Amino acid sequence: MNELRRRLLGGLAIIGSGAVTGAANAQGTWPERPVRMISPYGAGGSNDISGRILAERLGKRLNQRFIVENKPGAATRIANEFVARAPADGYTMLYAAAPFAVVESLYDKLSYDPAADFQPVTLAVVAPVFLIVNASLPVKTVADFIRYAKSKPEGLTIASPGAGSGPHLTGELFMKEAGIKGLTVHHRGDATAYTELLAGRVDATITAITTALPHIRAGKLRVIAVANESRSPVQPSAPTLAEAGFPNIVGYGWFGFMLPNGTPASVVDRLSGEVNAVLKGPEINKRFLDLGLQARGGTPAEFAAFIVREKRKWAQVIRSAGIKGQ
């Protein structure tokens, strides 16, 4: 009996060793099937467009399909929660947006933990935030815009791509610093925000310029300023808000890759390396600039540190402005 028991245990040890080896091999050959890339905004906006460009490039590099799925709504929380609850196997990822860093400051309760449930991978794209008006508005400078705003007793209406987004918070900070009243009207991405602006149903928007570029070139929309530290190569003719006397107003949208926490380190490192390789291509940089975006890149640790800085910065703005999540 002892000899039989010894042989059985030895066999089980070999089987167990094979299982571990098989798991390691599975991680090493990722991806072996299509990867779902969850976008927190609707189709047509800067998050969706840049995500699809990167998905196409990653698919070609890794010889596998990267499928973008739009799950807009609830200030990106719907998409965030979906990925937080997904298996940590590398086959469901989040193309996260700026609200990811501020939802804890906006909402008392969340159904997921932004710090504990996610593994940052790479900051992919930064979207400079521009103040843009309908070309029919009698406004050409920031000073003009402020005078126009103060002439409206009921206040301005400003379209936002989503509650808690970088553009939303930048717009709230601008209104506070400029001493103007305004109602922020939230949408599910840039595309619908610009639809409202083109129709004249809102006075302005402060957001990424991607989906506005054709309308700017056609003379239907006018760029007033950019909320960058310096002028953006995306639209170098646009002065910064600092040039107009508002040096504290710096904000932008951003998009980056995240995986559910617990995803094997080999998959995290592989995805980070492949995204960075795509972002270094000169053709991708030019394409993003043409869309009003700027490629970034970096390590998982750098992306994690970036999120911490964004969280601290905007938490102060949220508290001082009394902003509550909707």
C-alpha cells in the first residue's frame, strides 16, 4: 500500500507540475483569442476614435483581434465596473479616461475600487482641452467670451463630454476663475457635445478638438483658447488661457490602458510593451496630431503615479467648486 500511495502521489505531482507549466505557457502566448477593449464613451468621440486606431495597430502586431466595445454612461463608471468584474486573464481591458481618477471625489459610493480593482498598464493619449464656440457667436478672444458670458443674466450653457471628465472639471475651474455663471450640460462623449454646439443649443464647449476639426476648417466652429501649459501643436494658433490671464487653468483629457487587478505580470508587461511600440511610430504620432491628440506612453508604474497626481489635483477643484456627481 505504501508503495502504491507513493506512486500515486508522484503521479499527481507530475500532473500538477504540468498544469503549472501549461498556465505559464498560456500566459506566455497571450493573446490566443480576441481581446475586448472597453471604451467608456459612445462612438465617434476622441476616446472611441483613438481607441480604434490603437486596437487596429495592436491587432496587427499581435496577430489577434482587439475589439472595441462602447459602454458609455454614468461618468465612465459603467465601463469601469464592467472591467473591474471581468476575469483577470488579459482578454478584457479598459481604455480608461480621465474621470477614472476623480470618481471617488465625485461619488460617495462606488461599486468598484479604482485602486484595488485595476492594474494600470500605459498612459496612451493626451487630449488637449480647447474652449470652442459656434462661429456665429460674436466672440473671438477669451476677453470677448467673458464679456459675452457676463452679459447673459441666466448664464452660459457649456457642453461637456461627460460628468467628471477632464474637460468638465477644466470648464468648471474656468468659470470659477473668470467669475462667470454657467450650466454644464453633460453628454456621452465629444461627438454629441459638438452636435449641440453646431445646432446652437449651447453657447460653448471645453473639450478635446478631435471631432470638431472638420467643422473648424469649414468655418462653423471657432477655437478661442487651449487649457495647456503652452500652446499645443494640435492647434498652435490658439492662445493658452494663461496668456489670457488665467495661469492656473491647465487641464486635458487622457486615455490609457488598464487591466483587472490580478492579471498575470507577463500579460501586463507584454501589453505595455506593445502599446509603447505602437505609440513610438512616427505615423501614429502624425495621425493623432491630425486628430487633435498627442501620443504619450510609459510604464505601468508611471501611469499609476500619473493617476495619483490627477486624483489629488482635481479633488481640490471638486471640493472648492462643490461639484457632485450626477
